[in-house]
Amino acid sequence: MRVAEPLRVVCYVNQFFAGIGGEEKADTGPGVREGPAGPGLLLERLLAGAGTVVATVYCGDNYMAGHPAEAVAAVVDRIAGFRPDVVVAGPAFNAGRYGPACARVCRAVQERLGVPALTAMAPQNPGVELEGRGLIVVPTGDSAAQMGKVMPKVAELAVKLGRRVPLGPPAVEGYLPRGVRRNEWAPEPGARRAVAMLLEKLAGRPYVSEVPLPRFDRVPPAPPVADVRRATIALVTEGGVVPRGNPDRLEAARASKWLKYPLAGLADLTPATHEVVHGGMDRAPGNADPDRILPLDAMRRLEAEGVVGRLYGYYYVTTGNNTDMAAAARYGREIAADLLAAEVTAVVLPST
Amino acid sequence: MRLELGRFSIREVVLLPAGPPRLEGGILQVGAADLAAAAERASGLRGVQVDLVRPTEPARIIHVLDAVQPRVKVSGPGTVFPGFLGPAVTAGSGRTHVLDGLAVVETGLLGIHEGLIQTGSSGAEWSPFSSLFHLVLTAPRPEGMTDREYDHGLRMAGLQAAAYLAESTRHLEPDCTEVWELGPADPALPRVGYLYFLQSQGDTRDTFLYGMPVRDLIPTLLHPNEILDGAIVSGDYVIASQKNPTYIHQNNPVIAELRARHGRDLCFAGVIVANEHGTMADKVRAAEYAAKLGRLLNLHGVVISKEGGGNAYTDLMLACTAFEESGIRTVLIVNELAGPEGDLPSLPDATRHADAIISVGNNDAVVPLAPVARVVGGEALRGIPGPATAGFACPLGLLYAATNQIGWTRLRAVEW
């Protein structure tokens, strides 16, 4: 059996680990050392012939922070010249400029060169939260004194990545979870696991919840409308009320878009003119009278009575049924931009 | 309450043109015409078509509405599916026979979502029912019949077909018999209950308790045995993967697990059924009321399951908070809406009390389905162009009961 060629490894480090200097040299621009330097020396020993550190590319932490796009591009250009099988950045431990720099280099190496990359830093390093999404990051402690503890795992993963061996889950392989949910088959059915987890919880024994809780934004509310009698009010709904025939094919669930339709000349929505496509509820009442989802009749009354200034001439609609949360946030931003451009004062958003 | 559940294992089904159902040596003979006639009785339907799909054949059942396990009451009060096939007499005592390995599947174009079962080919692993024989009922909608009437008709057809098939076992000796009776348990054991959320939010989105839709249900108590005789029947046609079909209500795995551990590591203290309501005020009432029942049962802990998605997570989280604040510890069973890449938040609602959650998988994961030789239940897939036998990739959401939140399957999502 032929022994595999040693992997070509390129390391990225900052000015300190490149041996150039400390904080006073943090403005150093991108450069290259042939062979290993700093942690790369230990890495090459640990690779034990499976790989060679062919070069060390470095950049000063301040230079990286001050010229993010240009510095990363220059670093990646230099890395490319060495045709690596894998790139190792850091370890950055808890260094707040070095961590993000390592993460940006890894991402750029993967995206521009198609070369696998990994880094290592403390879980609370801003590089993880700000730049680390989707990257392989080996967790470390705060202090570089733990270099010896971390590098064996870095070496092991570098070899796997370099050989394009698919990695197992984070808990098994020893990298930070990347916030991605993937389905697998558990040894026992959910019902059995539920009762087992409850018994652990009741006995005060440790257990691990299988689903992370979402973190919600705190959104400061807009200030109250100064004078509603002069205000332009728009109707916005996720109730899926569309012109009869659904001409733009709004989905019943997982909406891929939002739509804007005219209300000019209409005092009332009826089944002759509109229908409800939202699939997450019984549509019969809404189809019998679409005003019950989008209260045009009530708004026209308020307009006629002078309670509001006027109803905006268009309404906005999407379907809020299992719709992707990131997409829904984007629709909200886009609709808001449209409303601001039309100088709408406030919105009535009936919910389903 | 004591029920003897006599189980009969089916290892082969033979569909003949006619004849009453006959079970011998694990082989069930079914006459299509007789089964169709039994299904049609009092359903308002005519021309019910019966198809057999075996677990090993590469096939796809589409437009799936409900799956029902054949059972029949051989002694004791009432019938199976009380409120539908007989008076609403309390179920769960006497003797009931079960045909294991077979499901009656009702299909139809109701609701808005496609729901399919894949068998005998790649993709079958996502269908919890793919290892069963399926007797699939398809019935044309009679002229002028409303959604509600058609829905009722299909349901009656399925329940009647299921009971009729199980009649074949009435005078036979079961392969095995389980005795369901909750005797006294060591008072030192933790008292554990089950909060069983049902979903009933309108036509074609109903769940039935003794034949009554639970839309206005104030949470109430259920004895675990009652589900064995079909006290809970599903008419809730939501997104297919998060569906709790009648079959799973009949075989509720949380109830089965709690019963198995009763007297050993816990005292199975009771089942609370509650509805997942459509308004916030009603959700709050249900959560509070259910927690009160938990306190009256002196529960130490409760497992909470749900049906459907979206707004029903709020019912779950409100209940979690109400129970935890009562000092009753909770475990929740949920599926996740983490997007096709798995990188979106898993849950649309949360409470800090929800620290013990079981995952039954990410609904949005895309799975490949192999092409099949035969499609039963319709001509074309809803919303998916091309031949209905074709191979294609689709979200797990289309696979019937794949991520049901009573914890039937071993599927879960984990962090990568």
C-alpha cells in the first residue's frame, strides 16, 4: 500500500507568533516565512510526517484590523502561492484582534482557494461570534500557555481536513458546534428519550437538552404617532390575502416573497375580488369575507369618520406559515423601506 | 380500568376481489369489494377504491390524510372509536384485538399540503409507516359535497374499514396479550404525568375525543387505556411530517413508555389532554388549567407533546412555564424549523424554563426520494411538477408523520 504524500500545510499567525515582535509591531503588513514558525514548529512535530508546514504567512493584528479586506486578500495571495492542502490559522486563544483575523483568513482561504482551513481560539473570542460561522474552530482556553494542550487536536483535524476525510459531529471530533442542525438517528425513539430525560431531571442528575433555545432581539418600539387624524396608515398582513386567482402565486407556506396590491377605489374585500392563501389556518372565514384578515372595511370607516388621516393606497402581504425567519426579517425591512419612501406614518398589522 | 390487548402479527396481506377478511397463520386475506362496502356504510361515499401497498414494494402513497390501526372490541363496554362507530361509552376496559403490521390509510385532496408515504425504496426510512402493509382507501368526492362532509365521510370510511378488518380476529387466539392496568406504585417513586396536546383549530384541522372535536376543550383527564380503543381520532390535516395520525394516537409511545416504567422507576399518575387553541387568550387558559390539573394530580414531573407547528409552540411554552412555576418539572418533545441548511433558529418561541427538550428532527431538511414503480392515492403530487413516480428531493415536511412530536421515531437533530 502506497504511503500518502505528506500534506502541504500553510500556517497563518500574527506578528508575535511569527517572531517579529509584540504589540509594538502590530502594524506590520502581510509577509511570509518559509517553513514553520511559532506554533507551526510544534504543529509540524505533531504531524509526524503526515504533513509539512511549507510556509508561515503572517500579518500584524493592527494592520489586519485596520485594512480588513486588503490585508486578507494579500495574505490569501501569499498562501495560494504555496499550494497548500490545508491552512491552519492561530491559535488565537482570547486575543480579540487576532481571533477575528484568523477566522477571516480561514473563510477567505476556503471561499477563494477551495482549500480546507481550521483555526483555534477561546469560545468567547469575538472571532467566534462575529466571524466564525460555519468554520472549524478548535476551542481553547484563554492563555497561550495552553498551546501544548491544544495543538495535538489541531494537528489531528488538520490531517483529516487535508485528506478530505469528512468530519464527524463537533462533540465527537472536538471542534466548536457551528450552529447548524443536522438530522441523525438516535439509538432510542423520542418518547423513550423524553421519559429518560425527565427521570434524570427529577433525580437532579445531569442531562443535556437536545434543542437550543432561540435568542430573541429586543426591538425598541417606534415612538407613538403624534396625530393619528393626520396620519397615513398602511395595512400589512402575513395572512395571505391576495387578489382572486393569486396572480403572483403567493405560497400557502414558506413564502418566498412579499407582494404589494392596490386598494384604490375599494371599500370592502369580497370573495369576488380577493382570496386567502395562508395554509396554516382554516381559510373558510377569511375566504367568506377577506376583510376579516385584512380589515379594509374598518379602515375605510375610520377614514370617513376622520379618525385617521388616510389609508395608504396599497397593502402589503406575505404568508406567515412556517416561513423562514431570516426571510421574514428581510421582507419586514424591505416593506419598511417602501413604506418610508411613501411617507406612511404607521402600520396596522393584523395577525393570524 | 383493565384492558387486555390481544395482538395479532400480520406477515402477509393478500387482496382478493371479494370476501370477508380472514386471518390464518399470520396471513390476512382481504376482499376489496367487502372492505369497500364496509367503509362506505354511513359515510356518504360511493366507489371507495381499495389498494394494497406492501412494505417491500417501491411505491408511494400520496394525498395521505390519516392512518388507522385495525382494532376491534371483543368484550367490554362500547366499541372501538367511541363516538364514531358506537356510543361515547368510556373505552379502555375489557378485551380488544389489534392487527399489528397493517394500517388503513385514507387519502384525499383536503387541506392544502401534500403528504406522502414512501415504501420499499430510498426515502422509505423517513416514513414511520413504511414497514407496514397499507390498505389504501381512495374515494371520489360526490357532487356537491362540502369539505366538511367529505372529510367526515373519509374518516368514517377509514375507521369502519379498520374495525371491519380486525373483525377477522374476533374468535381467534392472539399471538400475545398485554394487560393494561395501572396498579398501585411505591409512593416513594416520582409521580409523572403526560400533557397530551391535541390540535383542533377548525374544519380539516380537528382532533376528536370520543367523537367530539376538541376545539373548545378545557383541559381534562384521560386514563391511558382510553387511547387503546381509539378515544382520540385525528382529522387534523397539517403539514404532513408533523402530523399525529390516529395510528400514533392508538399507539401513543409516551403512554407506552410511562406504562412500561410504572411501578419500576416512576408512578404514571395520569394523562391530561388539552387543545392547542387559535387565540392567545385560549392558549393561556389551557396552559394554566392544565398546570392546575397537574397540581391536583400531585405531579413531580410531566412530559409534554404537541401536534403541528408554528403557533402550537406557544401553547407548549406557555404550558412549560405554567407547570415549572407550579414546581412540576417538564420535558418537551418538539420538531425543529431550522431551515434547509439547518442554520436558522430551531424554535419560533421559547421560555427560559424550557431546559429539557427532546428533538424529533428538523422538518426543513431536504431528503432524496428514489423513483418508485407505483403511486397510490392520486395522479399527481400537489405542488411538485412531473410524474408522481419520479425521484426527487423534498423537505422532510412532506413525509407523513416523519417528525411527529409524540416521539414515535428515532429521528432527531443535533448540533454540528
